[in-house]
Amino acid sequence: MVTLVALVALVAGARAAPAGLDYDFSGRGDGAAVLDLFLRVLKLDAYDELPFASVTIDAGLDCGAAGDAHASKLCVVLEDAANDDDGSAAVVAVRATSAVDAAYGAARYLRERCGMSFGWDRAGGDQVAIAQRLANGLPAWPPLKGPTTYRRLRDVSYGWNVCTASYTQAWWAWDDWSRHLDWLALNGVNLALAYTGQERLYADVYADLGVDYAAFANWSNGPAHLTWSRGQSTHGVGGPLPRTFADAQLALAKRILARMRGLGIVPVLPSFQGNVPPALKDLFPEANITVQAPHWTSGAVALDATDPLFARIGDAFLKRVVAELGADADGDGVGDATEHFYEADGYFAAGDPPWYAARRGGSSSNAGVYGSPDDARAHALGAYGAMARTDPDARWHYQGWILNMGDGAVVEAYVGAVPAGRLLVSDMWSEWAPLRSMLVAAGAPFLYGALQNFGGTLDLGMSVAQLAGNLSGAPPGVAEGLAAGGALAAGVGAFPEGIDQNLPYWVYFFDANWNGTRPLDAWWAAYAAARYGVEDDDAAAAWAALAASAYAQPAGGGDGFWREKARGGLLSAPGLHDASDAPAAPAYATAPLVDAWRRLAAANLSGAPYDYDVANVGREALSRARRRDLRAAALRRDDGRGREDGRRRAPGALRRRGRAPLRVAVAPRGRLLRPRPRARAPRAGDGGDAAFYDRVARAQVTTWLPACGGESDAAPCSRHANASRARPSRTTRDKAWGGLVTHYYGGRVRCYEDRFGTPAATRPRRRPRPRVPGGPRRAEFRLCARRRRATAAAVSARLLAKYFP
């Protein structure tokens, strides 16, 4: 065990070590796991049906001259296999520095030579139509005709945000995780957050300290809100946490980690952050435990990282992490070691954390909360010590969003608390507000990050042009940003709070950390062809239009920060209290979007990816049209002409886009934009309380806090504890999903109409039934609401003719 004295000595002695992340990603995973991945993805039964004759993992593979002096040595080489070039047998041999490098290189072959694509299930899924190639007279597996080499620019490709675990993955079963882990490997992700299952381990640790499971379960958030009790300052939301769920999640975590290790993806496991159950304040009255002021719900409870109890809990927790989630080298059923990466994102100090102070008009500097850089360093030593005493090789991954409110002195203090090369800071918003200069000055290894959305919203677009370095006035693109970081630039990191939207943005983002990425125009043309499996002029033109508009947003456009909160469209309608509630101005013109929708609808294509894209682009186009009405309505109500004007005119603006419902055929596999409001309780191991899971699942994607019907409501109802703060449901997590749009958002706009009145002449003679709300049940709502016989393209054509003639 590393004592605190020894740790301080280790840190002091390591400061002269070379800069950069100290970690070796090579040699991880095995070739058989890669071949199994492609059997799953390509839906084949035997290895001899695959295009890959062999997959060899060679940690010392030399792929030739790299780029700059700090370039990664991780790479993959594709070569023609010793087979006949008839397309009927394996034609490619793969050699790579790790299994995930091999998977990425093999996927590039399938994308670029075989016209295939790999997507998320709720974004249209994969397109791997071998039969289509054969029908067109093409070989299933075309030969390479010479070796092809791909090299990483920097070692790390990381995913995801701690919030992704709740906004996207809260209800995933093993089948969902299996497909997603395969997708990560296909896109070269070699470092990934592994947060699943930690609640059961914490419950065991706290039980040893005298906190029984009932108290733990009431303190923890419930299944749909776990992200925010893991270190984001809320507790008791949507709970109590069922023990059966915690047990099932731990079992699921072990399957996740086994797949990750086989594919060579390094897991980032949880470490103690200092958030504790309030019962500990009574059990340990001498400990430095602070109950913070209420934020969204009851105040969080923080244990100071310099307190001896922090070390005690941190050590006990990490020992359980290693035993339960570590690799079992000796086969005794107990983990022996992890891959040494851990996540801890707390502020590690008693008192309100810095983002509270900043929002209340107090200090916006971390140093203002920690007291001084020396104090910050002491707390960082405590946090890292909770890792290093159990795992002397620990690496600390820190999501750096909080540093946007900080200064270089705090970063330097953190860097000074950790041995050189063992702190990795994520510059999570590099695409719009990079911290690179501050991190480099402090000597912190960092990831070039992209955030792209808050709350898993579905707004179409974000700037691929910026990632490519083709956007004037924007921060540097991926390649330029990594080069500017020198040895401290460790790679790229994807940090969306939710996924399942804007797939091409993330495919390009991960491609950008490799050499050989095509120029942007050629990349988009190849993406369109691979997305549908054939070249189609209309589809190519549609994606060219999207590339020049939705995916080339100007720097600073779209109301800046609110761009990524996607504050607009029908979903923002219920606010409209004043001008500040007006939907955000669009970041790009609507005309190219409508043109893209028109061209997609005209394309001679079919399949789940195509159906999804037609519906999704149409949803965005109709949302833009409605956004203008809503913005006008909000501004009318605040233009000084009085309430009566709002009562008379705003509802009419809401209804202006027509009354005909949009009927779209929904692809059976992906269900397009349809959500999963039900938690699939039996698969979660809940013991049969399906109503509880259904309620908290619906709450997270609507009101966020489970709504209270009255003061006497029991859990999982949550009341807003701080009346001075805006409710967290305020238009930052809205999702245009089928079911939600027809019921929840439709109902909210209906309430708005009822509240502000409607002129008698425009009132409908008969109110529709509650399950089909009036007012906003228009085109955008029904685009993704339910299955119909008509195809997405046919319905889109009718709507285009009606609304965009």
C-alpha cells in the first residue's frame, strides 16, 4: 500500500519525467475477439465467410514513419491474403498493435471498399447488405490490391460523458451493450467509461460503516438518475434504488468488461469522489462532512478529501472495484488487477462547489472555493491517493468541464498532486471553448473533446467542418488542436450527454484521430454511399446540402451556448413566459435543410438507415418552421403590448403550421425516433415492480424530476427544494421522440393554449381525446410517432408539397 507520505514523495520525484500521458495501449485484446465481432456485425455463421483471413495483434508492430514527433505508434496494416482474388474467400490479412486498432482498420475496409456502414440502433442501425453487392455484380469482398496502413495521430480515442450513462444507457440490457461495444471498437475507441454496477459496491462499503441498504437506497438516486448521485450534486431523485436492480447492474458490468477486454478497450472505472449518505454525518460526527445548500433537490452531502474518513472509504471502495470488476488472472473468481484507469470528477472540498458559487454571483474561480492553489493540491492528493494506495499504477481521468470556471493555478495544483503522466484531463468543449492553452501551461495531458449536446437532445447538426479545420473563425480542428498541444495532447474524447443522434459527426470525429481521413467533400460522398449501400445522386446531393448547413455551423452562431442545448422547436413551447424563453435562433439556414429532405425523399432507396434519415431530416425541417412561430409568439408576449395581445395572438401562431397529422412508416428495427419509456423491468431484475420503473423512466425524459401530484405523494415523487433556482427540466433535455411528442409535449402546449385563451372563432368544436392532444399534434409530432403503412419517403413527399411547395 502507498502511504500519503510515500505518495507525496512519488509525486515530487516524478515531476521531471517526460511530459505526456504515461500509458501503453498496445498489445491489448486478441484477434479471435475481433473475428467474433465481425461475425456478429455481418450476421455470418463461420469464420471462413469473413473477408479477414487472419487478425494478428503485435504490440511491437512498426508501421513506418509517423507524423510529428509526438505522433502515436498505434496502427493497423491491411494486406492481401494468400487467397484467390475471386471475392468468394477471405481476402484481407490484418496486423495491428491492439485488437481495437485491428477492428478499426477492418471496419475501414468494409466502409471504403465494400460500401458498408455501422450505426446506432436508434439512428438507423448498420448497413451491411452483402446480397446487394452480389446482385449488382460486385464481389462480396473486393481485394485490396496492395497494403493499406492506418496510424493514429495520438494514442487515445475516448468515449463517453458520465451523463451518457443515464441519458442514453440507463435501461440497456446486454444486447444493447453488446452492439454498442462493437460499435466503439469499429470506430477505434480504445478508452471508455465503465460506470455500470458501482452502486452495489458502494452499498457494501457503506454497510461496513453502519449504513444499511434502506438508507443507502433512499440516498442514492433511482435507476433513471444514477449519474447525478455519482457525483453531480443530487440525491434521492427517482428512488429508492431497488437492491435487485443494483445486483443486476453489477452482473451486467462484468459482462461489459469481459467484452471490452477482449476487444482491447481500456475501461475507465469509478473511484471515490466524496459524495456520501447523510447518515455518515451522525455516525462520524468528527468527520468534515458538509450538507450543501439545495440545488435542484435536497442538498448533496460532501466529505472533504483531506479528512481521514475520505481515505478510509476511498480505499475500501477501490478494493471492491478491483475484486469485483478487475481482471481475474488466476481464475479464482476474484479480480486481481484493473487496467489502472479511474474516473473521479468531484471537487473534493467541503462547502458549495464552484459551479454553485458562480451561478449565485459569487466567485467563479475554483481557487475561491478551495481557498488557495495549495488547498486545491491537498484535495487532489486526497482524491488521487484513494486510487494509488490500492493501485500504485493508477491513472486519473478527470472530466474538465468544471475548469471552465477555474483558472490555471487550480490546474497546476491538480497536476502537481499526481505523478507525471498519470492525470488525464478532458478538454470537453474543445470544438467551441477550448482550454488547451491553460492545460498546456499547467503541464496537464489532455484530450481534445467534443460535447455536441446537453441532455441527449435531438437537434440535427454540429460542425463537422470545424472538426476538419475548415471553419473560419472557429477553434482549431482536431488535427491542428492535437498538433498545438504537442506531447501533452493525448488524443480525442467524445463527451455528448446523450447519443443516438448526429451519427456522422461522431464517425468523423473518431476518424479524425487517424491518418488517411479523406478531404471533407470526399468523406461526405463516401458516407452517403456507405450509409445506404449504393450510390444515389439524390442521396449524395442531400448529404452535400446537410454538410454545408447543419454540419457546417458558423462559430458563435445559434445563440452560442444554447446551440448545444438545442433550445428550439415545438418542444420549447411550454415556457414562453417572456422573451428569454424564445427558442434559440437557428444556427444555419432552413432552406438547405428542406432541400436535403426533398432530395432524400426522392431517392430510390430503402432500408432502416434510409427511413431514419428521411424522418429525422423532415423532423428538423418541420421543427424549424414551427420554431419561427414559437419565437414570434414568445416575443409578442413580452413586447409591452400587454397580456390581452398574447391571449389573442400567441395560440394562433402555435397552430399556424396546419392540422394534418404526419403518418410515417417506422422501420421495425430501429423504430426511428421512438423512445424506450418502459424500463423492461423483468430484464432489470426488479422483482416485478414494473410501474416504478416505468414512472422514473418517463420522468427522466420529461420533467426530469419525477412529478408530484400532491404534498403527500411518496417516492419516487420529487419536489423542487430550491425555489430560487430554475427547474432542471427547462428545455435542455427535450427529445422529439414518438409518444413523447404526441402526449407529453402536445399536452404541455395544450396547457399553454388553455391558459392564455383562444378566440372563440378559432376554438375547435370538439376537444380531441386526451391521448391525442390538440394544438401541436401536427406534422413534426407524427413524423416519428407510430407505424403506418405509408413509407417515410411517400409521406415526406406529401408534406413537402403541402408545407414547402
